Amino acid sequence: MDIGHIRQDYQLKTLDEKDLALDPFGQFGVWWDEAIKSEIDDVNAMALATATRDGFPSARIVLLKAYDHRGFEFFTNYESHKARELAENPNAALVFFWKELQRQVRIQGIVEKVAAEESDRYYNSRPYGSRIGAWSSPQSATIPSRTILEENVAQYSEQYKGEVPRPPFWGGFRLVPNMFEFWQGRSSRLHDRFQYRFTESQVWEIARLAP
């Protein structure tokens, strides 16, 4: 099949000004609840885009682990590629794509580390194997083979047979938004797009964008 002929005409839902929440977190909550009820696989998967201080970008899929009016949280090794980029340049972006609902949410903002207590709380809620895995993987580092991971797992499983403390190099980040965009697929590529932007007046302004 010619790749250029792969397409889908979106006709499932619409998005109108009168249906929007005044607060983008409220709008995200409405869509999040619908996504949960739709039983979408990996509903909390989101693309995270970061960049170096010189502006060279990279992106990967991470998992949303919490959100509220402070922002959107994910967890990782603080020595990983993405963490090093965030240390150089805290500007970042998230994208959720819920294909089953023909929806996309883009979020831009500034990333900060979450408090150590929050990282502890989430880390301690993880399965034992995931906690051991955090110790065992020098994330983003070059390794000679998978054997090094298996040896590390064996070492730390022996060292931590009961309680597994959170590694000092592992924890959470929070993206504090200054822009949201809600995208609803529509027929003939005439999609509905609404942008919320946080202004200097400390209010969210809403604008419809052309698809």
C-alpha cells in the first residue's frame, strides 16, 4: 500500500466553544474521564519532548502517574538522557493521543522536580520488581549486554530482600503547564482545535485554532 493513501476520516465526536471548561485542567479532566471509561490501552502513555540547551530535540513515550492543578507528573532516573536535558533546559512538551476517541492533547510548560516525599510515596507503591529495576538499570548508559542488567537484579535482590529504599538518582518530575491544546478529529481534516494559554494577567485565554 502507498503510505500516502493511508488515512481515516474522523467523524466520532465534535468540540464546540460552548462545551469547553473555563479551566484547561477541568477540560483535561473531562477528557481523561472519558478516556478511562473507554478502556483505552495505555491510556496514561504520553510523548515527552525535551531539548538540549542548544535546542536539539528528542522525544519518547513516558507514563503519566499523577496530575492536578500543579501539573503533570512522571518518574524516571535522574541520570537518564531526558533528565539530563531537563537539567539543561526545563522547557518541555507532552502529547496524549487517544486514537479510539480521535483526540489529542498537547501541553507545554516548565518542568521541575517533585518533592522527595512525593517521589518516596510513588516509589514505595511500585511492585517489588520495579523497585529493584530502578536500582539495576543505569538508564541511557551504554552497556555491553543484557547480562549486566540481570547481574544487577541478582545483586540488588540479594541486598534488598525486604524494604527497597528509593535510589537517590531516581524520582519524579512535574510539568507545570503554560499552554494546552485540545484537538478533536473531524471529517475532511477540518478538525476542532482549541488552545488555552496562560497570560501575564494570570488567566487562561482560550482561542480556536485553524486545523
